[in-house]
Amino acid sequence: MSFKNIAVVGTGYVGLVTGVALSDIGHSVTCVDIDEQKVELMQSGVSPIYEPGLSELMTKNIKAGRLSFTTKHQQAFAGADAIYIAVGTPQKEDGTADLRFIEAVADHIAEHLTHYAVVVTKSTVPVGTNDYIKSYIDKHTDVPFAVVSNPEFLREGSAVHDTFHGDRIVIGADSVVAGDLIEEINKPFGIPVFRTDIRSAEMIKYASNAFLATKISFVNEIANLCEKLNANVDDVARGMGQDKRIGNKFLNAGIGYGGSCFPKDTSALVQIAGNVEHEFTLLKAVIEVNYKQQRLLVEKAREHFGSLRGKTIAMLGLAFKPNTDDMREAASIILAQELILAGARVVAYDPIAMENARNVLPAAVDYADSAFAAIQGADTAFVVTEWDEICALTPGDFKANLKEPVVFDGRNCFNIETMKEAGLNYYSVGRPVVK
Ligand code: NAD
């Protein structure tokens, strides 16, 4: 196989991991980002994001001379066989995907392309966007190029592992030659490739995220029912998951999904459907369930205490899920806002996301140096993210340090029996309350 020259535009969770992984399998990769500070960090071998295993792999490939970073698109595109677009596609206020960063990259490509290259869209974009990118660039350059949709399925927190061990690589191409090039580039990963047309590839990404979000909201509704019917959702999910048609993944009841993908991609798909006059009733309900679920712990605490005014609440875990520093759409943001509004004091802790959290949580939130320090002297604890360090707290720790022996667990981290034995009042999601 011949190794290729690759440019990756955007070095966020997707772009940086993609660039590092492509260099690790032998390609020559130049990553370009408009954020000068980020680029300086990466040039000195430091990853600007927390992702297990990423720093080591990044340093290794910089040293091997296969990976470099720049702020200049022209430099990144020089000699590139493929240009990967991995910039953000955030949600606009009306729920649609904001394509302003994609358009800016299309402008750069039109301006600096000097030879045939394949433009590969990794970013999650609404169906039809690659056609738009193609015609947009076409209008501004005479240089030939092709566009391929290659949506990304990595999970933050295990992004490096997922890139090397994904279930499939989806390649949507209208040009066979361009699709073949992207398949060849990915060959060393040894991951099954699924080839399709561009629009179907774009849809696969949204449909996959919408389906996973549906699974989460579904099990959460079952959990809410279990609470009312005295059943235990842990056992229900286990019993369901043993059916291979259902599968045991994404059946953990809790306080809903957050992060940079599910909330925005579900909203975008509702809008995409709306644009073609299709009412996506099911997905609207999924979003509605998640909205309620993210606020669940405050409701439970209100029911228990009556008023939350003057209560100190230890908020354990802030990132939208463990092993990431990403705070985008994290339940902790909503919970902290609601608690502060209700007159409570919040003492927050997260092993990694604390710096990012300070930028998005209400200014009134206080921070502790450890999970243990957060519960010391607090009235009660909210378990928001299931980090190992947080789940390693013992029932005895809660009992000895909380002013009132009450724990509200949004991630079902603790065993009901041991919480009972320790004499705690323990509320979790879809499981019997321990009184
Ligand atoms: P991010 O916000 O973490 O990173 C985007 C990067 O692009 C930033 O560093 C920004 O400075 C840079 N950028 C913006 N405009 C640029 C330009 N004109 N030139 C060069 N760089 C530019 O985004 P992300 O989380 O990596 O997501 C990127 C895309 O991948 C999104 O469409 C997202 O939906 C999709 N996606 C994300 C994940 C995930 O878990 N984060 C998973 C699958 C797919």
C-alpha cells in the first residue's frame, strides 16, 4: 500500500484523533486549526483535549515525522491527496445545524486547492450538505476535486480505541475512484468498510445517533415506570439485554444523555425531517424524555427536602460522561442552574473537567479538590457522572461526611443493599428507594 499525504481541518475531538490515528498507520498528516493557542500546544507535543492514550500517540508520530500542525490552510493542503473536514457543526437556536465552519473550510479549499484532491467530510452534516459543499467549491475554483462523506462514530472518552477498533467505516461516494482512495487510506485499520452513496452515508450518521438516543430515552422511561411499579430497572435492562435482538448496550438508566452529539444531532434530524414536511414524532418524544430526565435529581431532592434553600449539595462529576473533559450539554449544567435558582449552594467536583466546567457552570458554584472533599460537610450528594473515583466512594464515606445521610444517584453507581446496610437514604433511577 502507498501512504498518502493528508490534511485534516479542525483539531477537536474528531479531527485531532483522526489526524493522529492516520499518521500512526503510516500516512503523512498535517492538521490545521484556526485556534493559534491550540496549534502552539500541539506543535510542542501537548494535546489540547483529554482523551485516554492520545498524548502518547501524538508524541510518537510527531517524533516519527509523520504528524505536524499549522494554522495555515495553504500549507496543509499543499500536496494533499485527501483533505478531511472535521470542524464543528453546532446547533443553532432553531435546532438546525450551523454550517458556518463548514462553509469557511470550503472557502479555504476553493482558494488554496492547486491539484486534484478528495475532500472528505468527517463532520456530522445534514443530508445534502456534501452536495452543497461540492457545488460551493466548484463555483470558486477550476481545479478538479471529489467529495466523499466519511462520518465519524468515535465516542469521547474512548476515541483512540474506537478509531482503531470501530465496528465499521462508512464511505459515501458518488465517484468510485474517490471512494476507493478513502478505502485504501483506511485499509491498515482493518475495520470493515461499508460503501454507499453520499446522502445515505450522511443519513447513517444521524440515524445511528438518533437510534442510540432513542434507546437511552426508552430505558429511562422504563426506569420511571419501574419506580412507580416497584420493579428494578437494573434487572429489567439485564433481562431485556440478553435478547440478542435488543442487545445489552445503551440500556443503563440514568439522568439522560448529553455531550456534543446526541442533543444537537437529534434536534437537527427533527429539523431535517421538518424541511421535507415529515413530522418525526418518535424523535421529538425522545428529546422530550431526555429534557425531563436531566432534571430528575432536583425533582427527587425537592420531594425529599421540601425546600432546597440553604442546602449544600455536593455535585459529584461534571463532564457529560466519564473519561472526558467535555462539558457540552452536560446534565451538571442544568442541575447546577436549577439548584442555585432554588437557593442551594453547590460544591462541585470532577476529576478532569473542572477547568472547562468553570466556564459554563453558574458563577456561584464552589469547587472541591476531590470527591471526598466535596461531600465533607455537604447536606447531601448528587452523583452526576460515573467516574471511577466517584463510584469508589463507599457508603461509609457518605454516612460519615454528609450532614444528612441522603444520596441522589443519577447514574446508579451504588449497590442498593450496601447503601441500606450503611443506614443511608438512597435515591437512584428506576430502582427501589432505600429509606
Ligand atoms: P470541536 O468543536 O471539538 O473541534 C472543532 C475544531 O475545528 C476546533 O478546534 C476549531 O478551532 C476548529 N476550526 C473551526 N473552524 C476552522 C477552520 N476554518 N479551519 C480550521 N479549523 C477550524 O468539534 P468535534 O467535537 O471534534 O466535532 C467535529 C465534528 O465531528 C462535528 O460535526 C461533530 O458533530 C462530529 N462528531 C463529533 C464527535 C464527538 O464525539 N465529539 C463524534 C462523532 C462526530
